[in-house]
Amino acid sequence: MKRALQSLLDRCIQKGTLTLEFPSGERVTAGDGSGLPLTVKLMDAKATAELFFNPQMALGELFTDGRLQVSGGSVYDLLDLLGRNLHGLTPPQFGRMRILLRNTLGRWHLRNSQRRARANVQYHYDIDDRIYQLFLDPDRQYSCAYFDEPGQSLDEAQLAKKRHIAAKLLLKPGLSVLDIGSGWGGLALYLADIAGASVTGLTLSPEQLKVAQRRAGERGLTSQVEFRLEDYRAPRDSFDRIVSVGMFEHVGLKDYDVYFDTVRRNLKDDGVALIHSIGRMDGRFATNPWFAKYIFPGSYVPSLAEVFPAIEQSGLIVTDVEILRLHYADTLAAWRSRFMARRTEAATVLDERFCRMWEFYLAAAEAGFRYGGLMVFQIQLAKTIDAVPRVRSYMSEAEDKLRQREREMQLSSVAAE
């Protein structure tokens, strides 16, 4: 096994330095000697075999369980090293056959019923609520931020994301909006408070629902915003606008036709919809098995080639597409920095194993957006070809107006105090 792993490391690590230490104390090293002197220590013989035969699952599992330890840097430094050396973070060995089989066979069961979708959401979001307070911005935006200016803070970039989305929706006071996957309510409250819309938010998480409803009450917006514990397939109302941020990844490949048929059914004839989702730049690929098991069960990250046929079949028209490439990597870096700064608090809320799992999750996700072919897309949709202006200048004009409204609201709030 030592010889096999030495051969694997030599093929994988060309730049940087990586040492693998076995339970016996023996070591193998690969790389050109540059960068951090990273060492991965395997704590038992079984861990060695697991890492060799199934690295995509084993790396996260072993780190979470404390059976793999990283020294000389953090687990993100390790993943960054792998990302700089490996295309798509995939090791060049017979483990590729497992990946091929997962890509092929996994497509047969990528469907999420309403019951399964609810269970998947509650698995991730209905943990102790204090965890999310440790690393999210005050508005609890748990999706890709939009860094539209150099040097922006996370809070500023999340506000810019909401502003950017509102601008694409061409909102006017009084318009009705359906927010599919409304989370803790931040976007819905922004659309109501700043843009003057009437918003219906849908979530499958009872914990998120309680927080969103409380926040609406605290801000005096209960007459403008309604949050429901409801599946996206349930509404039968018509809305001027439909928005979905960070939810499409949980629909399931086999339900894309259902999803876009539902958007079309609930969108008024002159309406506009905006879908914001994680996607792949490098074609079809199965969800990383560790993420599917421990973080986001039932999730699937699509390529645009998998999304567009369902849109076209629904009869909706694509009026704009924007690709956000490194914005989510920077978002995750900020989340990871905040989480690690308050890691001790997280351990008191849950436990040390959870902290290792969450550290690996944030680190691996960031590496995925830097090296693993991940991006975020925003697709604007309509039923008619003239529902939105012909040129994109309306977006920046709308953002300027929203920015001015934010300042006015802030000044009004300060004056009231």
C-alpha cells in the first residue's frame, strides 16, 4: 500500500509539497518542495486503504472522524494544493471508475418527492440555529454573495446580491413576488421593504419559517410578506415576479420539467422570473459523495445543458443569463474565516466532530469553486419576448435607484432612534 500511495502522490502532486504519514510512522513525500510543508497523517491502517480506494468519500469522512490529521497548514490548504494539481479535484487512478459509475447510475434516481425534499431540507437547516449566526451576515444570506466592487465586506456583497436580483426583476411598488426557497427571509424582506413588493416566501424548514416570520413582525412587514411552510409545487396563485435563490440545486434532475412548468403556471403573462443556482462549467457530473451524504442529501449541481431543455420545454423564454464565477469562492472564504474565528463557540453548541465536518464542508466547497468546475448562474425568464428591456442598462439604473432607497431607509431608521 505504501508503494501504491507513493506512486499515486507522485502522479498527483507536481507543484507544492505533500507528505503522507502512515500509522507506523513511515512517510512518503511528493511535489517540488515549494509552498507550505503540508503533512497528512493517517491514524489507522484501515484509513490508509479507504483513502486509496475511495478518496472522494474518504478524505472528508476521515477528517471528520479525526482519523486523518493535517499539519503544516489547514485542511483548506490541503484542498487548495490538490485543486492546483488535479483537474476537477479527481485523482488519476482506478477510483475514476467509481466516479463514472456514479455519474451514470446516479442519474436514474435524481428525483425528489415532496416528502423527500422536506426531509433533505430539514436535515441541513434544522440544526441548532446558533450555528448559522456564527458565520453568516446579519441578514442570514446563505447563498453566493455578489462582490461588485473591490474590497467589499461580506455584508456589503450580500446586500449587493439582493440589489442585483431586485434590479433584474424590474420591481415596482405593489407587484406580487413568489420567493421559492425563502430561507430565513432576508431577500423577501428586502424586496418588500426596499422595492415595495408584496412577497410570498416558501420554505420547507420549520426553523427557518419561525425566524422569517419573527423578522417580518419585528420590521412591521407582516402585511407585505407572508412566509409559508410549503413545497414549490403547491401554489396555484399567479405572481408578477418569481425568484428562487439557492434552491434549484435541491430540485433533483428528474424534476426539472416539473419545476419550470410550475414557474410558468404561477407566473403572470407579463411576468419575470429569476433563478439563481449553483451550476457546473465542465458538463454533467454527479454530486460529490461526501457532500451528498453529510451536507446536502438529494442535491444535484447541473450544467446549463441540463437546465435549458427543461426551460424550453416549459415554454418559458430565457431573457438573460449571467455567470458568477469566483463570487461564491470568496463568499465561502469569508464564511470559513468567520466560522474558524468562532470555532470554540460552535463546539459548545454541537461538538468537535461537527466542527471538523463543517470546516471540511466550507473548505471543500471553496476549493470546488476555485478548482472544481463550479460556478453560479442567474437565469432571467419570461413568457413574452418583450417582457424586459432590450439592453441590460436597465439593471444598473435600477440598482442605483435601489441603492438610493437603501440610504433613505437607513437615514430614516437612524432619525427614528
